[in-house]
Amino acid sequence: MYDKFRETVRPFLKSKLEEFELYGYDRVTEEELWGFLKNKTWKKEKEEKRLYQLVGDILSVKVGDYMNYVTVEAFKAPSWFEGEGKDALNNLI
């Protein structure tokens, strides 16, 4: 829904990433930040936001909120010790 605005808001995404770097989170990519915004911040929106609202949302992202999201998503990922991952691990051993 918001992908059409991505190019327009790119300077604000870069600004937020620079802020993350100041706090020592220099490995966060624009793609990851955009995914956070789409999957967390704007996930439950019923109607499309205006451009100024998107910019406000981008600039108000807190490092802690982003890191909490990334942590939860990592726990949702498949385990290397079950199913297909277990087979691959056993083949390595």
C-alpha cells in the first residue's frame, strides 16, 4: 500500500538510519527499516495515510522499538534444530 511513497520518503529513511548509526546500530538497512514500518507501524491501518503522516511515522521510530521488532521476528524464524534445519545440521556433523 505504501510502496508507491518509498522513493519520495527515501531522504527521511536515510535520516533515520543516520540517527540509528549515532546510537551504534550501523547495520540496519533501508530495506529492513522499511519492512519494520510496513509490517509493524502501518500493518493495521485501515485507510491510507497522507505523506506527512508517513514522514512523521518514519521520524518517530525509536531504536528500541525497532530492535524489539527484530528480536521478535528472529524468534519467529524456523529453528535450525528442528525439521529441515536439523537434517542439514546432521549432514554437517
